[in-house]
Amino acid sequence: MRTPSPITGVLVAVTVALVGNLATNTVQVTWKWWPLTIWTTVAFLVLVTLRIEYTRHRTATPRDGTEGASAAKQVLAGLVAGQWRTEAILRSLDDPDPIPVQWHLTDNRQAMDHAVNLTPASLRLKASSDDIPALVHKFRAMKRRRLVILGGPGAGKTTLAVQLVRELLDTRGAHPHEPVPVLLSVAGWDTGRFPHLHEWVAVRLSTDYPALRAPEFGPDAPRHLATSGQVLPVLDGLDELPSPAQAAVITALNRFLGRDDQLILTSRTSEFTHAIDRAGNVLTSAVVIQPRPLNRVAAAAYLRRCLPPHPGPVWEQILTGLRASTPAQGPVANLAELCTTPLGVWLVRTVYLNARTDPVNLLNADAFPDAATLRAHLFDQLVDTLIDTRPPSDDPAQLFRPRHRHDPARVRRWLSYLAYQMSHPHTDGSPRTRDLAWWHLARTTRTFTPLTRIALAALTTITVALTVSFTPALTFTLTFALTQLGKSAQLEDGPVSQFVSDFAFTFTSFLPTGLVVGLPVGLVVGLAARSWAREEPGFANLRLHSRLPQLISKLAVRLPLGLALGLALGLAAGLSASWLSSWTNGEFTDMLPIVLPITLPVGLAAWLTLGVLSWAEAPTPGELANSPLASWRADRAVNLLRIIAFGLAPGLTAMLAIGLAAGLTAMLEIGLPVGLPAGLTAGLTFGLAAGAHRAWIAYLVTTHRLARTGQLPRKLMPFLDDAHRLGLLRAVGPIYQFRHAELQDHLAATYAPTHVISGDLRERSP
């Protein structure tokens, strides 16, 4: 927004002074000395603020677009590298080495563009998941760096995408001008709302990496990075979109990608084929690769590397059977079929190798007659195994260990509920999803209903009414009791009975006032709650280190306007009170000397509070990538800061101002019962109704209701963080996903919906 010029500021100030003086003198002609003085002061403060802002903008030396974009790009590269370094540890991608999946050019040449539109060398592309540098070298050699990774369930598509991101970042030193690879879940891309890929990428960068919104990088650094080709989008999971949306993504990519735009896309093979058929075109200039089934010998060699040097006779029998060119029929054949995918190998390793479980069950032909039954068995044992093998730890270095110990049965129940909700169409009409966003929980379950909003409005009304009634009743009664302490012997019913009687009388006297105040507040909250379930999370940075000068500067600039606001409020309140006095009593009373000492500090406190909130929502370049838990904590901080700041700052200021205006001895008698309820009411109203980012409040209501029925734990986010540390979930920015889509499908299929009868859980069939 353009800063007003000094001439405009002078004209505004003079206009305010003249209009204010004229309005004041039309009320009472006997007021001759103060109107012009007060309004001139207001105008002067406004002028001073405008001048300070103008000077600050003129003298500021922000980075130009090139320098700011370069710095933002470096920060983004560091954040993405750190994010996937941590995630690789949690996913055990390098322990001991990646599973050696072999990749080759797709056999379905109709899924790929004309050979003339591709780099000739890429037509002979072969790669292995345990030799990512070679694949990255071939990717960089492409005329147009566009790659599609296809495969069936559990084939390792996402793992390969993560490996590419990490290798591209690790070797950026020799290629400093390359774009930064950023892995994004394509399921969040609404091509109707964001037809251009770069528009959506800019929004995701702003949400997932709040450091890019730091003022040091200039205005809208995420958009500049996305639209200037400084980001390589790695879009994971095209198959997770509905069929029409998959085709829309292919169409949007072909329509809006420029000649030099780079892209990596993953999808299941059948869904990608259907998407290009529906779109009527392939992805232009994209090389399409797919995996070969995992070789049994390679699978046996990988399991051998994960086992102790002397694993025992049963493991030797299993490994020998896997290495055989044609395994005999029975358990070893079923195990060999299971191990043709990285998912199967990971399940065997996790449940039997890492847990040191007796592998004799893998040879039980009666219990596991085929590979599907064996895989279901491994999924069933996965939760118990991971909880047993990863005991809790508070050591920050132990990323793969949870912070709390959980009951396996409850963990399965809670994760099954989430998987079931994600695998079925949501109550708001949105389709099934693989993305678990904590702020979507309120709108994808039957918890945040119109009845819930009515209950919130009623609860707010009652809370405000009790606050406005209880505080003055307690204060007045306590003050009276202290003054009568020496006369307690003369009280007929004794001091306690007298206190209770006085409190009840005072409370009931103030209750109508509390209801009158609470009803509109509750109505405002109830109306505002309609949007809570659709709001995105916010961000709050409350660390003072290296940011204190910014806070002081922001408050210093706001100080004159805050004083002007307090003066304006005082004049408005004084005029209104004087009018009311003249109308009711027929005699004019000058209320300004009474009102102004109160409104001046209250207005100043409210304006400065807005400055603190504005400062808190400005991130710094050092902010970490926005993990799900960090996103939740940040939005919680925004909401609590808003409620507490608006409740305490004006409330305590009003209490002190009223007390000082009436005398120090009247602080308890008048300041506390009048100022504190007013401030708390204002804080509750502004905290719940004003501003944006109330996702945490909707989450709080939702998890409370679901915890009552046993569907989810009351502390959901700490539990999800532990599930992530256990390896049951994976994180992509602020979004969780199940470690494997097949794990989500398995848990969803085993979930038995419940309903509540008289406070008890009753299971019923789906």
C-alpha cells in the first residue's frame, strides 16, 4: 500500500481538527477552551505518525527483487534439505542402504510423448534406487527436465521422489542456479481455484515454509520464487485425486508449463493411464519410468544385510528359498511373492527382523496360504511391533522414538478411525484423501455442526454473563467484608453467612447486566464460528531474540496513533455521556474529565496490542520448515495470544485507569469489578470473532467431542507426532500421511464404526 505524502497528512490533520472542533462546539457553547486543543492534539499525533511512516519507508533499504529472491532461495534450499534429512532418518531410507529397485522406461509407449520431443539418451534410461546419483545425472542431462514415476501399490514411487529431492539438494553446490526441488502432495491442488501450477505452489510455499514470508526477503517472496522458475515441483500422488481431477491436472500442466519449467510427478500406473486418456494427451516432453518387480535374489541379499551375521537356521532356510530360481510351492513362495515390492520387504524387516521375532511363523502354510494373507498378518502386527521396539525417549536426538508409551489396542483404534474417515467421502462433500491435515478434521467429521455452533454461542454467553456478574459481586462483597471485619461480632448471622448473603444479593443484581452483555457477544461468536472449520492455520513467532528492535520500532510508530485513538474514544464517550445527562436530567454535565483518563490508556493499550499481534505473525528467515506439530503449535499460539492480549491489556489498563481516577483506595472497589470484566469480555470477543486463523479452536472442539466417544485421543497432535516417530505416519510439510497407502486401506477396512449410547461405546458393522 502506498504511503500518504506529507501534504496529504497535513490536509487530513487539519480536516480532523476543524471537524472535531466544530462538532464539539455545537454541543455546548460554554466549552471554549478544550475542544480545539484536544482535536488539534489528535491531528498532531496523526500527522506525526504519518510523517514517521513516510520517513521510515523513504530511509528503509530493503533488498531489491534479485537479492531478496536469491536469499529466499538459499533459505528454502536449507529448509527443504533439513526437512528431508530428518524424514529420511524416520523412514530408515539409508539403513543400511535403499532397497535396490530397478527402474526403466515404461513399456506403455502410448503413455509418453513422441521420441522427437525427448532427449535421445533418456529413451534408454535405466536406474536403480541404490544409485540415485546416476539417475540425477541423467535427469540433469534431459532437454526438458520432466519425469513421471509410475508403479503399483508399494512399489517405492514416493521413496524414489524423496531420494531425488535429497540428491538434487546435496549436489546443488556445483549447480547453484538450479531450482530448489520441493515435494508437494498433489492431492491438495485444486485446478479450478489455481489453474496455474505456480500459483498453487506459491500458496504451499507460504504455508509450508513460513520463513519465506520474512520481511527481509521483500514482498511475497514465495510467489516470486514459484513464478520465476526457482522451484522444481515434485508432485507426489496424482492417483490420490478423483478421476476428473487427475485429468484436469494433466491438462493444466500442459497448458501452463513453460519451456524451461521442470517437473517430477508420481502416480500409480493405471490411474495415470486413465488420466491421460481422459485428458486426451500425454504430459508433454516428460520421460515416464516404472519399476521392475523386485528381484528375489536382491530381496534376499537386502534382508541378509539387515540380519545379524549369524541369523539362525530358520532365516537361512528362508533366504535360501528366496534365492532359488523357482521357489517351491508354499510359504517360501508366498514370501517371495510378497517381497517383489519394497513394501513387502519393509514389512518383513520391520515385523520380524527389527523385532527379533521368531520367523517360523513365516513358514506356516496353514495360517498364510497366500501372499495377501501374509501381508495382512504383517500389517496386523505392525503397530505392536513398532511400539515394542521403539521405547519412549525425551532425547531430542532420538527422532525415531516416541515421547510417550501408548497402548497398542488404542493406537490401532485411533489410527483406524482416521484411516476410515480419510478413505470415505467427507461430510463436506470432499473426496477421499491420503492427506491428514489437522485443520481439516473439523470439517471432515460430523462434529462441527450447526448445533455445535449454537452450543458455542450459548457457552460464550454464559461465560461472559458469569464473568461480568461474578467479578463485581466478589469484589464488592470482599471489600465490604474487609471493612466490616472489625465489626464481625455485631453481625447477626456471623461473618461467613453475611458474606454469602451479600455475595448472592450482589451477584443476582449484576446477573441481568451480564446477560445483556453476554448475549451479543455469544451471537457474534456463534456467527463467526461458521468459518472456523474452513480456516487455514496461522503463525506466531514469540521469540524476542534478535526481534526486539522490530517490536520496539513497531510500537513506537503506533504510539501516536494509539494516543489519538484514546483521545477520540474519550471525546466520543464524553460527548455521549454529556448528551445523555442533558437529555435525562435537563442539566449539562461535563463528563470529559471523568471519561478521558480512562479511554486514553485503554485505546492506547488496544492499539499497541494490535501492533504486538502484527509483529508476532511476521516470521524470520531462521524459522524451520512447518511440520504438522509446529503448524498446530503456531496456530495455537496465535489464538491464545489474541485472546490473552485483548483480554488482559485493555482489561488491566481499564482497571488501573479507573482505580487511579477514583483514587488508589478505590482500585479494588471500582477498578477491578468494572475494568477486568470489560477487558476479558473484549478479549474473548476479539479472540474468537476478530481476525483470522481460528483453526486451532475448531480442532479443540472437534477433538474434545471425538475423545468423548473414544474415536481419538484428547491430545491428538502429540499422539500423531508419536505415530510419526514410530514410523506409522510420514510428514510432508504440515500434512501427515500414513506410511504406506496400503496401511491406510488395511486399517480403514478393519475399523468398526461406533455410536454412543448412554455414555458407552457400542460397535456396529459398517
